[in-house]
Amino acid sequence: MSFSDAFSRVPRFLRSFYFLAGLGFLVWMFVFDANDFVKQYDMYAKWQELRTDKEYYLREIDKVKKDRAELLSSPELLEKFAREKYIMKRPGEDVFVLVPQEKQD
């Protein structure tokens, strides 16, 4: 069986220039292109991750805005927050900070 016999057994539309050019284009796009499908999938996964991060940060922003509005509305809450968070004190007071000990093996 010679090459020409094997070539003649292939259907005519598979031997056409347009089919071969299209097949070459698809192989190039799937394998060799800078934006191949693997990278497209990775970018889509990263986009999904960034969307979930965005939702998380928007929820946190809303929570912080709510806490800020509460703190600014009440001087007692503002003083409590300053004492707990930033270890602030009134003149003449002593502040003791308790730090838990690390476990020894």
C-alpha cells in the first residue's frame, strides 16, 4: 500500500485546504497561543476568587460602617472602644495588659 493509496482513502473534505487550515488554527489556539484554554480557565478561577473576596470585603465595610456609626453616636461606647482597642487611659490611672503565656513543650 503506497502513500497515494492511503491518501486517496481519506475522505475528500478532510483533505481540503480549509479543513486543514482550520484544524491548524484550532491546534494553535488550544496549545501554542499565549491565551490558550488552560490560561483562560486559570484566569476564570482567579476571577471567581476575586469576586468572593470582593463580597467578603463589602460585608466587612458595611460592618465597620455600622460599628463606626454606633461609636460616634455614644461617648460611652467610644471610651470603651478606645480603652479596649488602643489601651488608652485617663490621667492618673494605671493600665495592666495581661498577655497569655506560651505553652512549653
